[in-house]
Amino acid sequence: MLEDELDLQVIDSCLVALLTQYAPNWVVQLPGLLSASALADLQPTLVGTTRARMRRELSVALDVVSAECPLVLVLEDLQWSDPSTVEALAMLARRREAARLLVLGTYRAAEVVVRGHPLQTVQHELIARGQGEEVALSYLSEAAVQAYVAARVAEQDAAAALAPVVYRRTDGHPLFMVQMTDYLAQEGRPLPATPTALDALEQALPQGLRELIEMQLERLTDEEQQVLEVGSVAGAVFAVASVAAGLQRADDTIEAACERLARRGPFPEEQGLETWPDGTVSGRYGFRHALYQDVLYTRLGSGWQAQLHRQMGERQAQAYGARAREVAAELAVHFECGRDYRRAVPYLQQAAENAARQHAHHEVIALVTKGLELLATLPETPARAQQELDLQLVLGPALQATKGSATPEVEQTYARAQALCGQVGDTPRLFPVLRGLANVYYNRGALPEARELGEQLDRLAQRTADPTHLLDAHTTLAIILFSMGDYAAAQMHCEQGIALLDPTAQRAQALHYGGASGVTCMVIAAHTLWCLGYPAQAVRRSQEALALAQALARPYSLAFAAKYAASLYHRCRDAPAVQAHAEALLVLATAQGFPLWVGSGTLWRGWALAMQGQDAAGLAQMHQGMAGALATGLTQARPRQLAMLAEVLGHTGQVEEGLRLLAEALAETEASRQGNLLAEAYRLQGVLLLQQAVPDPAQAEACFHQALTIARRQQAKSWELRAAMSLSRLWQCQGKRSAAYELLAPIYHWFTEGFDTADLQEAGALLEALA
């Protein structure tokens, strides 16, 4: 440390000596470097000093210094420099003598342009002569903003919460970042502690920041300020034609003003041309920062804002004509802000439909919610009821995707739509309403109510003879009947539905609703085929469903197909395949924000991990997945989830807990009249009764017989085979080998495919042992 101080003293003394000898007029500007006697000795030599002499002295002094070693001269904030500094800089650049000298200057380009600073001329000259280069500094990164806020805000938890707000509000603009942080960190201001407070803070416009931008605006002409103000109404990016419509002036005068502003100032930048369908071609400009638009917009009175929005909306709607749907979101904003709610609502609906095509479900919900709010301000008329019905039908699929099919919000949406159908007598729209309600009741486990709605759908589809409606009706009934254990009837509806499948119609349906009935129909067909004893056909049908979902490229259909593929391989007892499909489902569902499918994917992956030896991790994920799925209102799948968990608990030796869960699953299954997996639940109960510390073979045998009875009633050969194997093993242990063989052999020999599956391989091996 002492050596460093000595080195600095040596450098200071050398610098003073050099300046005293070669640039006395400069050294006397720094009296702190000189003693009183040295300063007095220099005074006689300074008589008659001129600006030219000072520039020469500086040049000579820098030559001497750079002769010893390369010199870097840093000049900061040149936008505030006086003319003499700029002249000195120009002189250094124009010298022809070689020098090991690099001058680095920092300045705010916008300040230089707006104020007409002489530095602008020197900068252009140096660049043109190849003696200078301008490097535009990018905005700060989010990490840099976080570090700055952390250094300014003492409370680190608050700093961590505020840093993202500062970054989003300023985009990393250094000056704006400082102003915003000053505003947040000033003494006496309570630091935000809730998301609501942070959201409000994100809309804040600190007075210091406003004044800074206002100062820049005041340097513009009145016409230029007015153009920018009207441009702020058009949006962060605006077309000259929109501004011209607001100002009721010719496009070319606005274009000229925008060009001047883009060349001179910090506010707009040119972004090419914009062409409207009516042939209008105009310049396109964007504000360099959102805060500029905010300040300009707030300078206008609310009445003037509303008028401008209406004028711009009318001009753009006229220009787009039949293609107005393409800019529905912009038109909705203009007419909403222009207080013309009657025109805003249809555009909000179109914007929501556009968002649905992009899988932007949260945006759909926001747009429809806004549309319903505005609609409520209009007089009650049949037209208003029809508009509300249309909005509710757009809202339903988005709510299903983001919140789950059985949540109260989804039920309320479709129930309201059903009431509106009765009010306006709209039969065509009744079909998607009934389908939505049937889906709600199915996922909630209210199967009789869901079946009744499905039969209404079927009758309605038969009357209209619409192939798409017929496919939807068959699919809805198939999935309900499958859950009730009526596999043969479910398969009949699946086959009739698949026969109606039109890829073009499915693509249109998936585009509009996010999902496609064809994928669902194939998925349910795969599961009914497995239950009925055709495992190879089931796998092929599941692969066809995945291929159709991939061809449609709709996330919700892909998630649905992946979930049921994992479920099918669970029936096949193929844990690695279950894990692969579950992980693919999780990636997709997490990215798209589908909470139901995230829960399902977590559950299936947990089962696969547990069955492959990772007991603790698997059970933890199963519990997590069950909780996630249940949070969406999905109670229909709970009995199956409990049975899966009981299976894993038995696998890990936690027999008593497994039996408790199975009893709960069987009670819920009977209460909801579910039939799917009922035979398997009784079989599992028998298996666990034999795994107890004190086995109960009599009660276990009764469970196996019950499982056989149910499977035979359902014509479910796969469940029958599995139950027969469990009973045959019990009889084998009891010495009843002949009875065991006679029970299992005819069931095994009924099968014509799937002999590579675990069940059939084990059944074949067991028959050999019994023989």
C-alpha cells in the first residue's frame, strides 16, 4: 500500500514538471498541484495568453507524454462540454504528426443532437476522415440492473423484488434506471411487499424522470411535440397514416416531421414502411423507449385522447375492411379508449380468437374478460345476449386449458352460455355448450349427469347430421361410457366416430378450440381395445392418436395424447415407456401452462420411478401430481390415482396403507358409478391381503372372484386375465393346480395378439408351471 502511494506521488510530481515546462497555461488551472511560490513564478510567463496558444501547449504536452508511453485520454459527458474543449478535441484529431494517443469520449447522442452542440460537427468530421468511430452503448442487462439496485437499496429482500420492476420499466436504460431507483429508494417511502404493490409500482412515472423527458420535449417545436403526442395515442409503434388521421392533416406533412424527429432526437426511430389493405403506404416509427410514449400520452387531456383513439380506429378499420380481424387487438384498444364500447366488443372477441389460435390462453381470458366488462355497460338487447354467448364460448376452452376442466369457473362459463342459448334461441351454439358442460361433469366424477348431457349431444347431432358434431357426440359418449366400465358400448361409439374423422375438419376444430375430438376418440379407442383384450391394436391406435396430434400441432391435443399414452403403457406394465411419455407431457404442459397435465405427468413419472426401484422419489412425485391434478377440480380420476398409489405402496412393503387407500378408492368408485379399473381395484385388494403380516387367503380369494365377475360382466378380457392369474397363483400355493389351470387356460387361449406384453408372458409361464 505504501509503495502504491509513493508511485502516485512520483507520477504527480512528473506530471507537474511536464505541464510546468510545456503547458504552463494549463498547470495554473490546477492550483492544487502547485505551491504558492511556483504559481507566482509562472505568472509572468502567462501574459498575453490566447486560446490558440493553450491548444498548442496541450498538443505539445500530450506529444511529450505519449513519447514515453502510450496515452489514453478519457473525456466524460462531452454533451456538457464548452466550445473550447470541443476545439481542443478537433485540433488533436486534425494533427498529422504521429502520436501514441487514444482519446475516449462519452456523450449522450440525443442531447448533442437536440441542443445543436458543436460536438456534433466534430464527430461527423472525424468519422468521415476515418479518424474516429462512434460506438453506441447498449442498454444494461437485467443482471447489471439487479446489481445496481442491490447496491442502492439496503434491504436485500426488497432489492430482489424491486430489481425486476426497474428492469421492466426502464429496459436497462442507464439514466432512466438511476431515476427510477432514486424514486424507489428515497427516504420515507415504504418498500413494496406484495405483488399488487409491485404491479402498481411498475406503472409509476417518477416526477424526476417525467421532468427529464419534458425538458427534452421542450426543445422541440410545437408541431413536432404535437406529432409525437398523437403518435403516442397510436401506440409504441405507429404509422404516419394513423397520426395524420388523428391530426386531420395530410400524410406528407406528418411524414416530414417524423423524419426530422428520427434524425434529430431521442424519441422516435424509423422502422420501415407500413402498407394497409386499401393501398395506403406510410412510414412506420417506434418510440425508442416506452417511457417516452407514457409521458407524451399523459400530456393529452382524456377527452382529446378519446377523440384521437376514435379517429384512428375508424381510419384503420376503413383501411383494413374485411381484413380488420388481422388488427383486431389494435382496433379494440382504440374503440375502448375512445369510449365506443359497441364497436370495441366485437374486436375484443376477434382478438381473443386470434390469441386462441396462438395457444395464448391467458391472453384469451384477459381479452374476453375485458369484452364482458364493456358489454355489461351496453343496453340489454338480443344482440348483446348473442355477443355475450359468443364471448363465453371463446372463454370456455381457455379456462379449461389454464385452470382445469372441472373448475367452478369453467362450469359457470358454460352454464351461463346455456342460459344465453335458451334466451336467444341459438341451437347451433348449444352444441359446444352441452359438450363443455358434459366435460365438466365427467371430470368432476358426476358420470350419470355427464352421460345425460352426452345423450343430448348425440340427439342434437343426429338432427343436424353435421359430421363434426356427430364425431364430437360419439367421442363424448365414448369417454363417459369407458369411465363407467361399459367398454363394448364405448368402443362402438369410438368406431363410429373414427369413421367420420376428417383431417381438414379436425385441423379447423383444433385451431378454434385448441383440442380435436379425433385425437380424443382415437385415445379412448386405444384404451377400450386394451380392456377388451386387444393390446397390440391398442398400442397402434395410441400411436395413431399421437401422430394426429403432432400433425395438428395443437399443444392441448398433444398433451392429451401424451397423457393417455402414458396411461396405456401403465396398463401394459411398461414402466420405461410410461416414464418417457410422462416426461414428454411434463415438458409440454409446463411450457404451455396446463396445470392439469402437469399434475398428471408428475403422477405418471412418479409411478414409473417407483416401479423401477426409486421408491421414495417416485412416491413423493405421485403425491405431488395427485395434489396438482386435484387442485384443478379433477375428482373423476381420483379413484384410479388412489389405486395406482396403493399398487406402489404394496410394491414397497407399505401394505396396510395401501389397503386403506384401496378401500377409499372402491368407495369413491361405487359412489360415482365408475366402472373402469373396478375389477383391477378388487384384484389389487386381494394381492395386498396376501402380503399382510398375517395373510388372509379367504378374503383375498373373495376379492379375486369379485374382480373376475366384474371383468366378465364388462367383457374386459385383459382385466379378466389379470384377475385369473392372481387367483390361479393363490390356488397353486394351495395345491389346487388343476383348478388353477382350468381357470386360466381358456382365458389365455382366447387372446390372439399381444403375447409380448407382461401379462400374457406371465400367464404363459404360469400355465406351463401348472401343467
